[in-house]
Amino acid sequence: MNRYKLAAIWGTGTLVIDQITKLWVHNAMEVWTGKEVVPGFFNLVHVLNKGAAWGFLDDENIDWQRPLFIAISLAAVLFIAYMLKLSREGDNWMIAGLGMVGGGAVGNAIDRIWLGSVIDFLDFYYGGYHWPAFNVADSALTVGAGCIIISTLLNRKGARPPRLS
């Protein structure tokens, strides 16, 4: 399968799962509520984040973060397309990573356009340690970045990356 089709499959899969889960949370839960799923470890919540990762720039008094983050998402998608063009056929770690990052960026941009903020709903904690709520798009951005790093490290050593498919 060529790199463009493979990246499109990863990106589209990411986007569809992200938007379905966010739509479910949007329709099933009131904003700023939560449900305990695994006591002491995991909740489903419905929070809105106008900012970026870990609530960076999540402030009601800032009115420019929405267009800024939409523009960053658009720039990221254009950069991903460029990186995909430079990638090698068969470098499935890079191609999958770029697809996931692209799908995650578009998923969060859709929220910003639709709601003015991003729906976050996965809430993990243990004892006094608490990770900020996140969503499927955020997870795909992280996993995709990891795949890109793996590809870069494997290619740097001159090894051929193992196929993911």
C-alpha cells in the first residue's frame, strides 16, 4: 500500500474514533460532570479546554487562542503532508505516526471550530497524582509522535524499520 493511502487510513481512523467518542460524551454527559469508572484510577468526565495541552492558555479572558490553535492545526496538517511526501515507502512507523498526528490535529480543530474549545473526557489519577483530562485525538498525537521518533531512531542507525501492517 502506498504511503498516502496508509497515512489516510491512520488519520481517518483516528478522526472518526475521536469524533464519535466526543459526540457521545457531548450527548451523554453534562459539561463539568464525571462518572467514576475504575475507583482510584479512572473517570469519564466532560470538560472543555479552550487551551492546548495541560490547559496551556485555557483562560476565558483570552479571545485569540481559538484562531491561534486552529491556525496551528492547519499548519501542522500542511507540514505533515510535506513530511509524508519526504517519507520513504515502507517506513510504516513514520507513515502511521504522521497519519495519527494529522488525524488528532484535525479532530481537535473540529472541536475548536464547532464549540470554541476541545472536549476532553479521559481522566486518570492515582492517589494524589492526577493527569489532566484528555481525548482520543490527544492520545493519537502522543502515540503518533512516538511512532515518528521510533522511525527517526531506526533510520538514524541505518536499520530498516519493521513493517506495522
